[in-house]
Amino acid sequence: MDIADIAVRDSVEVDADTRLAKVRSLFERENPKGILVLDDGAYAGVITERQLLSSHVEDDTKASVMMKNAPRVERTADVREVARVLVEGGVKVAPVFEANKLWGIVTQDAILEAVLENLDVLSVDQIATDEVVTLREDDRVGRAINLLRENGISRLPVLDEDGLLSGMLTTHDIVEFAVRNEGRTTTGDRAGDSERMLDIPVYDIMNSPVQTIAASATVRDAVERMLESDYAGLVVEDEDEEIAGILTKTDVLRALTYTEEEHMDVQITNIELLDTLGREEVVTSIEETTDKYGEMQVQHAHVRFNEHKEKLRGTPLVYCQIRLRTSVGQVAGTGEGYGAESAFRVALDKLERNVIELKGVQADEEYEGQLLRKLGEL
């Protein structure tokens, strides 16, 4: 299946010289998955809500400063390959080209709608992320922003004083809140008002009640609910109605890229941060680590890099997370270091230690074959 019938011409676009204040307003008013930035009418990049949230750039800054390179795709590109580049690019929209000219866009929602009927072979617990970062109702917005940025995520379940799920806070909620309050400030008030915004309890801006999904439900059911309600993710609950994970649209896109190739399937988010490290070396290093444990079969690996502002002799501090989906469950390792290679090595060491704890669990080969055969039809 290709994206010729999925891509559309409708897109939200701004000029490279557009002020960020207008970009923030467009996100609030039109709620796009991303905004394309054009320079003299030609595609230059994309801006996402997460970029705006993690930035302290002033409103008068030009859009060109904040844009990032989103992967370009052809109208006839394979849907699974487009799913891969969206995940690796950390974006929800990609520009579509035809005959070397910008034709339109393709969104993650359009892809998910197109493959919906193929998702009934998957259960939520098979692809959901089981490590969940949470907040308390009295935590401040400033802490929420730091957690979102540090973990490279877009949503945080909020717990009440009894530890029960009471709400959800997303990057969109925070951006919407910030834009809403920006209009109420004057030039003299802005700095102080921003500080007060960071001190507001998350309870005041979170969404409640929260949309949840049973771990045993099909991924098709979950995606249908996300598309109908315009949610990017759902809280996963176990049989005791306790939080068991988070399922996002990105998790589903990632599942679409699973293959039956002998070589390990690896995705790298923010691949542009790789400096002295190449994709092949990343794959080989993970394979060498997991091959030590013959009873564990790695179905998929995701490596994510985030760059911090701190630097040492010009080299940025980088956070790395390696997450594996294996026949014995999910396992991850994280680390920080100056430069992507240093961060990766620390994360790889922690990954190996965590892998040891998962030894002895049997593979679910029947599920693996069923999933790959079904997705292979796309």
C-alpha cells in the first residue's frame, strides 16, 4: 500500500519570517499536527507543538529559527516506510512531493485510518509502553514541562492523593494555556507572569476524566477511540483498573514498521544528533548485547536521542534511551553523556543489566508470526 490516496493538499503553512507568536496562535486555533514552514514559497521545515513547549524563544523570533527538518516523502512511497520516517523524525506530519515539487502533506492520522482494519490482530498490551511517568495533582506546571522534555514524551497521567488516576496533562494543554495567558500580559508583566504560570498546579489545567483502554483490547479499538476523540494517546489499565501503560499513535506507527528480516529492525529518533556514531554501529552494538542471551528474541529496537543545552568544550549533553520489544517483554536502558556516542554507551550498559532480569520468559512466537503476516499485507 502506498500513500497516493492518503496524502492531501490541505496544510497549515507559514512563511519563514512569521513571528512565533502567530505560530502559537495557529496551534491554538486550528490544532494542526504540525505547521509547514516555507521560504520564498519552497518547503523549508516543520514546527511541532513539542518544539514550542521545549523552547524559551521570544514571540518575536522568526519561525525559521524553530523549524526542524521533517522527512520528505514521495506520493507513491510505501505506507510502512512513511510510518518509519514519521517515528524517526519525531513528527506527526511530513511534506509530500511529486516530481520534485511540494504537493501536500501526509499525517499519522491518515495512515492509521488507512490501516485500521489490519490492527485487530494486535492487543494493546503487545505494543503499549509499560513505563509510565506520572504527576501528582499538586505538582507544578514547571515540573510537568521538565518531565515532558527530559523523557521526550507528550502526555503525563495525573494521580490524586490516593494514587488513583484523576487527569491527563499534555503538551497541547500547556501550549494552549500559555497562549491563552500570553494575551493577558503586558510587556512589563511578562517575565513575572511566566514565572507564576510555572507555579500553577497541574490540577488547574489537566483534562478530566481520562480516556482509558483495557490492556486486553485490540489496537483497532484503541485507534478508533483516539481518532474519534482526537486523542494522541490512551492510558492502559489492567484487570484491576490500575495503570499498566500508555498507548500512543506513535506506538502504533512503530508497530507498522516491524519486519521479518533477519537483521534487527531499529528506529532512531533525532538521528541527526549522531556524530561519531553511525546507524550500523548502533544496530551492531545492540545485537551484540542481546545475542548473549539466546532465549531472548528482539522483535524491535527504538533508540531516542535528546540534546540538552548544557555543553562541555562545545559538545552538547545528550540523553539516550534504548527500548527493546522482545519475546520476554519490554526492556530499556537510559544514559547521558557529552555527545551521542557517550550517551549511547551508558544507555547500552544499563540495557544489558536490565536484560539479565528478563531471562527465562518464553517467547510468544505465534503472536509474532500472526502480526508480521497481517502487517505484511499493507
